[in-house]
Amino acid sequence: MKKLVVLSGAGMSAESGLRTFREMGGLWEEYDVYEVASPGGWEKDRSLVLRFYNERRKQLLETEPNRGHLDLVELEQDFEVWIVTQNVDDLHERAGSSRILHLHGELLKSRSTLDPNLVYDVDGWKLEEGDLCEKGSQLRPHIVWFGEAVPAIEEAARIVSEADIFVIIGTSMNVYPAAGLINYVPDSAPIYVIDPNEVPIAGHQRIRIIQKGAGEGVQVLIDELRNA
Ligand code: OAD
């Protein structure tokens, strides 16, 4: 079976009702990235950071996968599909995708501030000051913040380097190292981009732009792959 690798971003979940980051009305317009999503912000005001992610978690628990997530599962009938996602939501999982790698962590999990190997499921939507790991240190959101290393990037690069088809969905390709994964796509693999807006990807041949939202766009992708 051919390997189809998807790199997804916030736009993948937009039609489920979750806000993207950099568009008009996006999260980074309302919040200062440094304040809520960096180690410095955590040092400065833990309760603000916890509140920010609690709010995200609460919203996530009220949303459902959209047609785009569900149709990516359908592609598993014809391809070995790998989802490399920058999203911290669990909508690919809930849709039923089999192979998912989270680059930027997972919103429904917490992690020890003492031992990064201690990762837990968050009970409900609230993670609060005083919630401790088994070694007695404060729990933090299991999110890769700005300025932190991306532990899954090597595995992601390996997966992308084995792609027969590469599909980019709903990411502005602004954040590295995730955006750099495109450089690992084999020369022989076609690249599809599904996004209603223009995405800056220069210098690549074999790019097919599907300028649509994720739901409609994945349907177009499936049709084109079936007729290829
Ligand atoms: P961005 O907010 O930067 O980009 C969202 C992309 O989704 C844009 O290209 C939009 O045009 C597109 N989009 C909007 N609606 C869409 C729809 N219905 N269907 C498909 N695409 C749509 O989000 P990311 O690229 O994911 O990191 O941002 C990358 C990282 O920056 C995030 O993982 C997050 C953020 O800061 C952390 O928080 C660590």
C-alpha cells in the first residue's frame, strides 16, 4: 500500500468550531503568545497559562470531528495514512485515524514539571494550581511551547521521508520545525495543499493546490486520487 502522509494544522479543526491562531479573529490576536504559550509565561503567571488551556480544553470537549477528519479515515481503505499533526486536539483520534503523531503535544494530557516522562490524562477540563504529579511537582499542560524542543520531530521527518503522497491541510506553514517537514518529502511524491487561503510554499514542483476548506477539500483529494 502506498504511504500517504498528512501534515495538519489548526485549519483542519476550524470546521469543528475551534479557532485557528494567525487568521483574523485567531487566538494569537486575542492572546500574547509569550504570556500563555512559553516557558517564560509559565514562570511569570501559571494561573493565566492554566486558564488559557482550560478554556481550550473545555471547548474541545464540546466539539466533534468534522467531515475532513472523517474522510481522512476513509482514505485508509486505499492508503497507509499517517497523520502528522500540529494540533493539540484529539479530533483525528475521535474520527478514527489509525496512525497519528502529535508534534505540539496533546491538550487532554498533563505533564509533570519535574519529570517530563510523567504524562497523565486530564480529568475533565480543568488543570489547576496544586494538581501534582506522583513525585509531588505541579502539573503543566502537555503542550510544546514556543522556545521548547519538539521531541517528535525526528520521527515525523522519518515518516515524511517515506511518503508516496504528501498532503498539507490547514496550516499557515509559519511555525518551525513543523513547516520544515516539507523538505523531507521525496522528490517523487506529489504534494497536495488543502487550504481556503494562500499558503506560502515556494520552490516545489508537483504541488496541487486545492483552495477549499478541509471538509470539501479532502473530498476533492479523494476524488482526484481515485481517478489518478
Ligand atoms: P495557523 O492559524 O497559523 O494557520 C491556520 C491555517 O488554516 C491557515 O492557513 C488558514 O488559511 C487555514 N484554514 C482556515 N480555515 C480553514 C478550513 N476551514 N479548512 C482548512 N484550512 C483552513 O495555524 P497552524 O499553522 O496550525 O502551536 O499553526 C501552527 C502552530 O502555531 C500551532 O500548532 C500552534 C500555533 O502557535 C502551539 O501552540 C505550540
